[in-house]
Amino acid sequence: MRKGFTLVEILVVVVIIAIMVSLAVLSIGVTGRDGQLDEESRRIEGLVGLLHERALLEGRDFGLRIEPGAYEFVVYEPRRDRWLALDQEHEFRHRELPKGVTFQLELDSQVVVIKAIDRNLSTDAAPPGPQVAIAASGEGTPFRLTLQREGTSAKASVEGDALGKISRVGSDHAGSNPAAKRT
């Protein structure tokens, strides 16, 4: 009896190795894109745009509160004179960024230091207000929110102007002219 591998066994091993190599190539982003950054920046762009429309329709003030590794949407409650989280609405809930992704926030072309919110404070203490406000008139805080992958040059950003126009630059355009690559 001979010892060895059949052609089918060798082909199965080759296919498995090819699949593993393909997954490794896609995960390290050889194409220059970072799928997680693009997905998260699209989500933020869409939700901020939705809140601009909702602010106009409902006549309420909304905002985006940003932490180093998370974000949440808030609504201003004038009777209580405080910003309240929109956690009851699934799409506007508190969201953690994927591991290894951080924010950089610019307001009026100045980089803002983003501080973590102490969630262990008593319920009587009002949490800080949002860095980005969306007024009932539809106007908003001009901002640029950049999502960055730690240890790489991958970036994606979401920008908003004072009139509520929201735009996004994907991770595949990180080193190029952002004004020419808006989506």
C-alpha cells in the first residue's frame, strides 16, 4: 500500500490556503479602503442629516455628543433645561466605535480636545452638552469629524456646514484633495 496524498486532498488544501490569503489581503486593506471607517462615517452622515430634517419638522434642538471612542445623539429638553440622550430610539442610541478607531473633531478649523464622559455621575448632574448642535431652524454647528484607524493612515471624515449641509470623505481618498472627493 502506498502512502501519499490524492489529487483531491491537495486541491482542497490549496483552496483553503487561497481563501485564507484572500481574507488576509482584504482585512489589511490593500485597496486603501477601510470598510469599518467608511461604514461608520456613512452612518454618522446619515443620522446627522436625518436629525437636521427632524429638527425642522419638529421644531426641536438636537445635538451630537462625541467621546474619544463613542458618540450619541441628544435632544434639548427646555422644561428640564438639559440635553437628554435619544437612547429610546434605536438608531440614535449611544454607539461605541470599532476597536482601534478614534475621533478627531474640528470646530471652526480648530482641533477640539474630546473628553470622556463620566457615566457614573449621579442622575441629578447634567451631562455635558453636545459639541455639534442642530437647531430647530435647521442650522447647525460647522464641524469636521474625522475617524482614524490607530497605527495606520486610514481616515474618513464627515463635515457639516452652518446651513446643515452634510458631506463625507471616504477612507479611499485619505491622501487626496478632500474637496474633490466628497460623496
